[in-house]
Amino acid sequence: MNKAKRTEIFSRLRAENPEPKTELNYSSPFELLIAVMLSAQSTDVGVNKATDKLYPVANTPQAIHALGVAGLKEYIKTIGLFNTKAENVIKTCALLVDEHGGEVPDSREALEALPGVGRKTANVVLNTAFRQVAMAVDTHIYRVSNRTGIAPGETVLAVEKKLLKLVPEEFLLDAHHWLILQGRYICVARKPRCGACVIEDLCEFKQKTS
């Protein structure tokens, strides 16, 4: 796939959705961080149901830490892996208070030093909360990048690096959102909805569905 085709792909995705947003509910970098930590192997819908109850009660590191692990579990017990997530969130809240003045840091190194925060979570926070160029590659973005030919790679990290290198600069800041939405609603895993896809004629996937 060449640069002209990638440019046209992202031009169409932007035309369809000029200001793409995450589907996680949040109103601060901290709320986003916690939502993304909770979203691993869970749906955004499921996370939003939990945080819609949690955040009116506690939406700062100090307030969530005060709930304790047992208290936090009551709000997030509908989410997968909630036991481990509760422990990581409480530890992260303590670190944010002790080392960052209760604020979410805006550097990858500091974010990845937080318990339960890996590269993908850090990328989401850097890109969505702080509007830095970062590419959080999840299963949707990995699939779309490989299937379409936009940025094929054998590993998540390989796809991330290729996207950062190959996506035209004017689209880099929002590319993560366009690709995730494409994978979530159009380029789905089992039966991609090729007939409803605005980039079908540009996509290099061989087994297109009608």
C-alpha cells in the first residue's frame, strides 16, 4: 500500500467522523486512566456502567484510594478480572498521590511505572487525555491494520511502529480512534461488513464479504 492510498483512506474516515472520540466515559485524565485500566478484556459499555456509578462517589486518586480494595470491588465487580484490577487501581492511586501530587503524569515512562498500566494503556492516555501522538494498538486496530494493508505486522508492537511511521502526519493524532471504531463496527473479526465500509475499494483484504 502506498502513501496516496493511505491518505485517501484516512481522508474518508475523517470525512465520516471529523472528531472521533473514545467511547469510554470520562471528564478528567484521571477518570480516563482508571477507565482504560478497567477496560482490559472488557467492553467499553461494561466499563461505563461501572464508572457511571463509581465516579459520582469517587473520581480522584484520594477518593478512590479511600474506598480501599474491598470498597472499590463493589463498584467494579461486574467487570472481568475485577479482583486484580481493584488492587492495581488502589496501588496506582497511592502512587499518584505520593509521587505526582494527585495528578496523572503526561510521560510514557511515568505512566508505565504505575501498577496495572502497560504500553497500550499509556498510549491511550497520552493520546486521548494529553493529545500526544501515540498509537494504542488493541485487537481491533491490529486486525484492521493487517487486513486492510495499512500497516501489516506480526506483533502488536510491530503494527504500532508501522502506523506511527506510515500514517500521514495530518491524521496521526486521531488515527487510533478511527481505526478502533472501524474495527469495532465495520471491519469486525468474523464477518466484516465490507458492503458498509467507506474504504472497501481501497482495502487490500482478499476475502471481502458482499
